[in-house]
Amino acid sequence: MDTRRQVLQGLIFSLGGAAALSAFDKAQANPALAAEPHGPGFYTPDERALVTFLADAIVPRTDTPGAVDAGVPAAMDHLHQTWASAKTQAGHRAQLAAIKAQLVRSGGLKLEALSELDAAAFSQNTHWEYRAVKSLIATVYYLSEPGATQELQYEPVPGRWIASAPIGEIGRTWAL
């Protein structure tokens, strides 16, 4: 993290992790919520279509489930509807509107237009609204059960266990 603002944003964002997990529990407990693309919720049908397009493009299905398979659009909808403040909701809607406007200028909801936006956002250090939504999609995906258990690997004890290791063979120890 480069600035104090980024550190604070990271701390605030990490506090939302517990709320995201709660949203996943509720979205997964109610399959109709995850499956119904235009049901009642925070997103309008157009916003839901955009979030679904972005989620599918950012974390596509490979040999592991993608973001849409993991229910990321439904979880984000539930998070914004039940947890986000009015200011956060308005900011998120503005981010989605800015992303959609940029994609429309570049040719519509197509992977080519999104690839151009992604390249510009990360090479020119611009398009912060896209970067924020992409980060949210990735975070919500990796907080989901498929993201955390199938995409990520967990190794409780990395390396092999040496009960009585000679310090001369190990050298310096690790700092946390």
C-alpha cells in the first residue's frame, strides 16, 4: 500500500468481508435469489446484466467454477441491498454507470471493449471506478465457497516438518 488512504480503504474493505460471507450464506441458502436474474434487489435489470457480464469476464469458468457459478452477482446485490449505506450504494451505481458508458463508447458489452478498458485502467492508472468494481468482484468471488475451496489452495503446514532441525542447515529464520 502506498498511501494512508489506501491502507484505510483496505481496513474498511476487510471489515466488509464478514458481511460478504453473510451475504453468501443467505444467497446460497436461497437458490431462487441466486438464480433469479431480475428479482427484487438492489440492482436494476440493466445493472444486474452489467455486473453478470463483468463477473463472468473477470473470473470466467475454467476447470473451477467462475464468478457467476459462485453466485457473485447475487451476493453483490444482496450486500448492497442489506449492508451498504446510501452513500456506498450511490457510489457503486455511479461506478457501474461510468463503466457502462465507457464500454458503450468502445463497442458495447463485448470482451474486446472490456479488455481495452482493463488495459487502460491498469497501464495508465485511470478508470478507478472499473478498478474498484473489479476488485469487489474478485474479493466476493474469493470469499465464496468455490473461490476459497476450489480456486485457492490451502496448505496448513507448508513444506515438510523437521522436528529437530539443525540451525546450521536452515540458516536465517523467517520474519512475519
